[in-house]
Amino acid sequence: MLFRLKHGFFFAAIFLWLSCILPTLAFGFADAKIKLDDTRWFRIGLGLRSSFAIAEEGAPNGTSTSSGTSLENMRLYTIAKVHENISVEFNTELSNGNSTASLDADQTVRVLDAVAKFSIKGFDVWAGRFLPPSDRSNLDGPYFLNAFDFPVVQAYPALFAGRDNGVAIMKEYNGGQFKWSYGFFEGRTGNTNGSTNPDQADNLLHAVRATINFWDPEPGYYTTSAYYGAKDVLAIGLVYQHEEDGAGTATSAGDFNGWSVDALMEKKLSNSGVVNLEGAYYNYDLDDRVDASLTQGQGFFVLGSYLFPKKLGWGKIQPYARYQNFDRDTKTNDGGRRDRSEGGFNYIIDGQNAKINVSYFVDRGVTAGAQNTFKIGVQFQL
């Protein structure tokens, strides 16, 4: 039987994990902003995401049920206004290589964002390391999704955590009713490991996004997938990314072309409940080249949720369901197809700043059979 609990071990582990995490809610924080004068200030913040998961056949031997706690993300945010039209943002991420950092693993702190932001005659220009123009999920980041786990069908190239080094220009109209952004980035590099990196000519990755909001506007470059009734949103975003020789290997390079369309609808009902529908479609083309870090194919996800209007204890219950599917052009033993069916609920304490997620999902196509996972995740940020 899936998730057979012997001697109450799993329940005890969950209780101990939550008893360590939840007390952080008891602390109150003042606005962590230091004002130097009328135009200059400095602000600091933090974010924590942790989870406890039980996965069928998830142990190293491939047959036993695994269980464990993961420190999904630990971030320190800083931003400084150094001039009336210039700000500098520097954020860090606790990382254990390219995988989720476990609580007992050796961990390092990596640069997440390091970007200078200029406001020039109605245009914003960013330079440094940051999220390129891309889909809503990527611009949400893990903290502003309407679920806990990042979509498995999102596969745009990135240096680290969706970021890349480059320059972008952006502009919005009518407070964010329509907005666009374009940037050029480092992309795949060919100067460190020429035998595997395809782009020996050191071409740039070009990225563009355009968003239109039919109801309330969404100002700003970054996005969220849940407003919890703060506004009514009906938005569609289009994305295109291209890098010449950005796929394959040094001896067999091809162009990378990726595009996607994403949509978000959120509506507050007359009873103060909130309906949220979200979806995205992705298409990645590698010029039919084999690439160890990119995948050619098509994917999509759909998500629906409902936030109950009545409070239950500290917060509100938001049940949701999400389905994801990715169809690889290069077929493997599992047919080249992966899909994930997921259901659960968010316990919304303070919007995206404090919430608890409980989910159960089934992955198919990754292994010979389906893998079932039960997960509890917590998220706090200031």
C-alpha cells in the first residue's frame, strides 16, 4: 500500500518539521526600509520555502517509499534606491548545486539577482543578472505561483533559477494594461567546455514578452498567478526566445527557438470567493539536435482554484487542481511523454507571504509506471 505508516513515524516526522517551521509566524516584522533622504533608501527582505514529501518508490533502491524534508528555497532580498532614476537589486539563493538543498547537505549561497535598474523617459532599462522576458510562471518565481511546485513543462534555457546575464528594455501603458519587454542575454556559452557547448560563436539569446490585460492592469515586470481577490484579472502573455547555435553540441549545433502563450483569469465573486483559472502552452525547437540540457517538444498546463471567502483559523482554504503534460519529439522507452496530475489545497494566511500547501500528485512517463507523491509545503517571506 502507498504510504504505509509504521509506528507513526511519518506523522511524527511531519509534526516535528512543522513545529520547527510554524513558530516563525509568531514574529512580527517592521518595514525593513532604511530611508537616507527624499530619494535614497535601502530595503531588505527574506523568503523561505520548505517541504515534507512521501514518494512511492522514491528511495535510491527504486522500490521503497521515500520520505524526507527539503529546504526548497532560502533567499535574502536587498534593493537600494541610489538615485531618483536608478535602483540596484541584489538577491541571493541558498543552493546545493542544481538540486534542492536538503537540511543536512553542504550548502552554498549563490547570486540570484544582481541588476541595476534605470528609468529613462518612461522606459525601464535593466542590466545584470535577472529573469529574462519569459512566461508568467518564470516571472512569478516559486514564491508567486498558485501551487507549490514549479511547472515541470517550463523548459526555457537559464543560467541559474531561470536567470541569465544581459540587458533588457521594457515599457507599460495605462498602468500595466499593456506592457512589453525585450532583452538580449548571454545564453549558451562556448568558451568553457567546447566539446559540449554548442554556441562556439558566442551568440546572444534574444527574448521578448508582450502582455495585455483586459480587466484590471498589472503594473511591473514581475508577475503573480494569484491576487486572492485584490483585483480582477484577465491577461494573455506571448513569449519568444531565440539563440543561433543555442542547441546541440559543438560538433552538431542548431538554433534554439522557443515560444509560449500563457493566460490568467481571476475573478472575485459576489460572495467574496475567488475563482482562478490559469494555463500555458510551450513549444521548444532545437533544430532536431540532441542536447543534454534542453528538450525539444511541446508542453502545457492548466490550473483551477477557488478561494473560500470564510476564514478558518488564521487563513482561508483554497482547493486547486493542476494538470501538466509534456510530449518530447525524441521518443524514449516511455514514449517521450510525461504528465502530472495534481490536487490539493493552499491555506492562505497572508497572501504569498505566508501560506501552507498540501498536495498529492501522480507522475507518469518518467519511470516504467506512475509515481505517487504526497507533499506538505510551507512558504514565508517578508
